[in-house]
Amino acid sequence: MRRKDVIITDSITQALFILLKEKELSEISVTDLVAKAGVSRSSFYRNFNSFEDVIYSYFMNKTQSWWKENEQTFLYGEKEVEMSVFEHLFTMKEEILLVYKKGLYYPFEKHVFDCVKGGRSLIDKEQAYLTARVSGIICGLVNEWIRRGMTDSPAYVAGFLKRRTWYKAGE
């Protein structure tokens, strides 16, 4: 992506998060957004299809950057992937809680699924179900973490990925 496009998309993204702090999504127009971002309508439509696309792109860009920075440490076992995932999500706590509060959680969930999928084709039935399982578990844990205000530590939440027991006996 050209530097100019990066500046434009960053401006649009920042403006959308600012507006979401002030208003409900239904009260925000493309005109409001581009005015706040200081860009043209055509810049918005050249880079995004919808407000949800802005949110999805934000989370994907952050996660792809995080993965590039950490991939080698995961491959060599220098860093624990499960723990690191939740530490990464915690760095976006403000944005995650905001989109959840505004009923815009779907783009975040889609980003999790697409990250787990990792560019692989899901034509193979087994791979499709395994991807759904992993992304579902992560989304379920994150959803509960968000519902609780993300007050628990990333380590605490990550610990549930390693548990073999799903329910406490007798409950």
C-alpha cells in the first residue's frame, strides 16, 4: 500500500473510532466520517466498502503486524502463542470494548476467524471444521472476557486454551 493510502486509511480509521465514542453507528454518515478524517468521499470508497470494513481492516492490520513481529519467536518456542494472542488483544482493549459496546463485534470475530484460517483454503472439510473449532474457542473466550470488561489478565484467559476439562464436575 502506498504511503499516501496508509495515511488516508489511518485517518479514516481514527476518525471512525472518535465518532463511535461520541455517537451510535446509525448516527454517523460517510459525510461525517470523511469530514472528521479530512479526506474525500472518494478516498473512503476507494479504500473501504463500509464502516464495518474499516473496523475489520483495523483489527487485521494490527494482528498481521503483531504476527510478523512475533512469528519467529513462536516457531522457535521462545514465546507462547496462546498467551501472546491475549496479550496482543489486550493492547487493543479500548477499541475492542468500543466495538462490542456499539454492537459492531462481527468484524472483530471475522478477523479472528480469518487469522486462524491464515489464508488457507477451507475446501478440505476437516480443515474447515478445525478452523471453526479454534476460532470459535478463541471468540468464545474473548467474548466472555469482553463481557467482563477485560479485567482479567491475558494469562488468566489464555490458560483456558490449555485446559482439558471443559466444565467443573457436579455443576
